[in-house]
Amino acid sequence: MQADPRSPSIQGRLTALLGHLDAKPLAGRTVFITGGTGFFGYWMLSLFDLLRQGGVDVQVRLLSRNPAAFAAMAPFFATQPWVSCVQGDVKSFVDATPADLLIHAATDTDAAAHRDPLAIMDNVLLGTRHALAHAVSSGVSRVLYVSSGAVYGVQPADMEQLPESASCACDATHPDSAYGSAKRGAEQWCVQFGLAHGIAIPIARCFAFVGAGLPLNGHFAIGNFIGDALAGRPIRVNGDGTPLRSYLYGADLAIWLLKILLQGAHGKAYNVGSDQAVSIRQLAETVRDTLSPEQAVNITRSAPDNALRSRYIPAIDRARSELALDVWTPLDQAIRLTAASATPHQHS
């Protein structure tokens, strides 16, 4: 079950960041969201709930393959009169209710899903095509396409941060490139579709995140580290700890996505994430120092000599300069807030 979106660790941080967002354009609008039942959706719904408490009359229509499962997982949102569920698959759903804005975030990032590359490509490409057709038929004027930093492929060793203009891309012929290649193809679909139909479609290339709703026992390193710390276990690093990553907190993410939806330029990509690099070893030590100083950090492998260091770090100058977005929540605070919102079963 998801954490209470009105808890201090969630609503309190969103409230602190509201000054960075002009929500007046949302008044009286209906937002259709695909992929709204996962991590991104949880934070977007939490932000919409807070805006409604402040008098912004925004309605949300949420696509779900299984509304009953969503109701069990997110009982607070499932009982809100301003949230309505549309049952269906992103590739084929039908909904005749008009909408003003659409956030297309439907992508299964679970590790098991990536074992079926053809299904991933179907969901990304056919799902995006169907969501865009729905935008036209329902009268949507702006769409946010939630893409991924995976479109860049492997970050070059001599490039500290990936700018949106980077010419690198995932190898379209490599079997492991299904997700990144599909996301890149879907971005071009959005560009052409928007030009053809007069819909503004900015693109959010998302990197790595932390916050309530992130699994603490899955394939996300920071979630696993927090889960270990909360359970009183040594923090286990499944590797040599050298890869460099960065993490944006969920409240920051929600503000970023909504601002890009409302103000981003059509066909322009904006990296969404933190540009503050941390090695996986440093990350484990930061989680340890923040949550369980008495625990050990166990590195399972030694780093090979002269190995290239893996990086996955965005440049966010465009988001800063054009939309006044930034990394507002420091990593140690993000870790504390994520831990505070964890439910007992997450770290047992």
C-alpha cells in the first residue's frame, strides 16, 4: 500500500517547493494520465491533491489496466472524487471524455518486463501512438511525453554529464537496446504528431529518482540500500561500487514534470534528474550515515584495474535556464524523507 500522500514527509516537501510552480493554468482543467499508478503517478497525484487543497480545481483521469488493484494499492487516491479511472491497456484503451492536458508516462520499468523486449517495444511505440491519437480525439492541447535518459545509450567515458544535444545514442542493433531505441523512436513520433495536429508536446528525458513509492527490495540500488538500513541489515552493494549515478527527489520530480507540461516547448527534450554525481559506494555510505550509522557497507566485488567507469548523469542546464528548475532537495534529506514514508512491509 502506498504511503499517505498527506504525511509530512510528502506533503510537507511538496508545499515547500510550490513557489517554483505557477499552477493557475490548471484551474478548471482535466488532465489525462497514462502510467499514473506507479512512482511518477503517485507523486503527480500527490501534487495535484495539494494544489486542490489550495483551491486549484483540477480533475484527473487515470488509465489503469486494473482499477481494483490500484484501489487496493492507493486507497486515498481511489476514493477522491477528482480522480476517475479509465480501465484499459495503453495500446487500445477507449475513453470519450474530453481532456485538456495529457501526461503519457506509461512504461513498465520492472526488471521482469525487460526480459520481453518485443512487449517493451509494443508498449512504448504502439502505446505512444495510441495515446497521441487519444489526445487528438479528446481535445488535448498539450501533451507531456515522459521519455528516458536511456535514449542516449552508454554515456561516453569522457563526458561528465549528458546534455540534450549529445549525439550519442543506444545501439539500435543491440538486443539490449529495445527500451532506449523505442523511447527514441517515440520521441520522434511525438515531434511529428504535434506538428501535424497542432499539439504542443515537450519531452521529459528522465534519469534516476528517490522518494515514497520507490521499491525498497527491487532493482533500484538506492531503494535496496534504504531497505537494508531500515531493516537493520548491513548495506549490500551488488558490484564494485564505482558506477556514478544521481538522484532527484520525488517532490522535485513532480514540480519538474508539471512545469515542463505547462511551459515546455514543443518537440524539445528536457533532461529530468539531478546533476550531482555520486558513486554507488558513496551512495551506500550516505544511506548508512543518514539512517543506520552502526551498520557496515559490504562491497561484493573489487573494481578491475583500468576499467571504464560507468556514468549515468544528466546535464540540466536547459531546465535551469529555460524553466527555472533545479535540484532543490539535497540527497541526504531525500533519503531521510524516503525512509520516513516507507511502510513496514517494504523493508522487512
